[in-house]
Amino acid sequence: MEKKIVVIGGGNGSAICLDALKRNADLFDITGVISTADSGGSSGRLRDEFGILPPGDILRAILSLSKYDYQILRQIFYSARFSGAGKLDGHNLGNIFLSLGTKYGGDFLRSLSALAQAVEARGNVYPVTLKPTRLCAELTNGKVIKGEAVIDTPDYNRKFKIKKVWLEPSGKAYEKAVRAIRAADYIILSPGSLYTSLVATLLPNGTKEAVKASKAKLIYVESAYRAEGETGPECLSSLVSELEKYLPRRVDMIIRDAHKLNSAQKKYFQEKKWASLEFDKENLRGRSIKSFSYRDLKGALSPGEISRIFKKILV
């Protein structure tokens, strides 16, 4: 019998986890519950102009579940940006399709379904809420900043850490997303930015309650963080503790990135402005931690390696 797996998050981390799971699609019933708080770049512009949900994170999630190669689809539909095309400049093919499909068909969900059909997605992808929302954060100095993009790429003094985050308006969790979470055997809390990707997906009303009602095991997949990104935790114990403030129960398992970077991979991290979380083992006693190496030759997360880990742990 297929295990019901729900991936919660946004950005590249959730797409990588979905790509990893779809490689064993015969073993898993896969659902992605994806953040809709994105406010920057092409997604933010389309959201503001058309009044639709920002499509970028959901686009990547659908492409990652395609039976076709995700990296090729990602380059065509997401990474390649138009230039010298007037109003289309800075946008990508996928975002334009979802936006115009929504305006033409009158429904964002139908536009998502059409894309999923076209790429033959091996699972379901749901926005966590159908209501446009804005991510807000309070810093340790009391300052409030609003908008996912300015939280993710801060221009304030980095010594001020994020104290708490919330949505304005809070939004109601999408019914099908709630049902998938409640029915799950495992919930994967995806790697990536803690607040702007993962926590943002846990904030709509009804999401936390669905996790509480679910009998699923909660599994957090650890990764590096952006050194110049959101001002969040920089060690694993603090990150997990902060994450659990937005969950109704403890994380059952932590999948830890134990890869030792070689010189070329360290250079790649520097170019990407990534930093590794400190593994403060002494502050994680009593936790179920599974350590693996799941980076590719370049130093990026490897869907192939993560796929093997998921098969080992979830089956």
C-alpha cells in the first residue's frame, strides 16, 4: 500500500523533496502543500498586477513532480527569463502561463491542474491558502518588516534577529491541503529558508490544526542557509526549537546533512552565499537524528541521494 507523503514548504527545498519522492512514485502517494507568501520578482509583480496568488513556488513544485526531467523543465519554465520583450521582461514562461491561464479560465486552481496535466505530474500540488497574504516579521529590536522579499533579503542590521512571523491577513488553509495533511503517513518539512519558505506555509488558519489531527510522523530535512538571507537561527538546535514554535507538536525525526565539503564545494557555497548550520549535538540530546550525505558533486542538494534516503526511512 502506498505511503501518503505530504511535503510542506516553498522555494527550491520543497521542489527538491518532491523530485526525490517522485523517483519512487510507485511507493508513495505524493502531495505538496506550498507557500503562497512570495512577494518578490516575477511572482510578486504578477500578484500585484493581476490579484492572483504568486505562482513561482507552486510552479516549481508541479514541475518537480513531472515524469520528465525536472532540471530541463526548470530551465525552460522557471529559470529562463524574458528580456527585450517589453512588459514580459523579467518574467518566465511558467509564471506567465499560470497567470494568463488564471485570467482566461477564471480560476487559479484550474490553471495549476492544466499545467500538472501538461507535464504529467506524479502527485498533487496545493497552495496552502487561496487568499493573498503578506508575511510579516518582528525583529528583536521591535521593528516590524512586511513582505517575504524584504524578510528574505534584509537591508537592516543583521545583528537583529527575527523574533516572530505572521501573515496579514492570516488566511484560511485550503481545504484539500488540510485533508492531505490530516491523512498523511509522513509530513516532510522541507529544507530552505526557515521563515519565508517553511514557517510561512504553517501559518494559515487550519494548517497547525491539521498537523495536530494527523497521525503522521514529522520529518525535518536540514540544509544550509543563506548567509545574507533572513536573520534566523545559525545552529541546528535553535532552528528546530524555532520551527516547533509554529507546530502543534515536536518534530519526530531530523534528517541531517553530514556532508563534508571539499574545496570546490566550499567555493560553490561562497559563490551562492550559503553557510552550513552548526551541528550543536550537545543541545539535541533525546532527538531522533539521522545523518546522511546528500549533496551532489557541485555541492547542491542531490534529489537522487535524498530519494534513496526517503526510500530507506519511509518504506
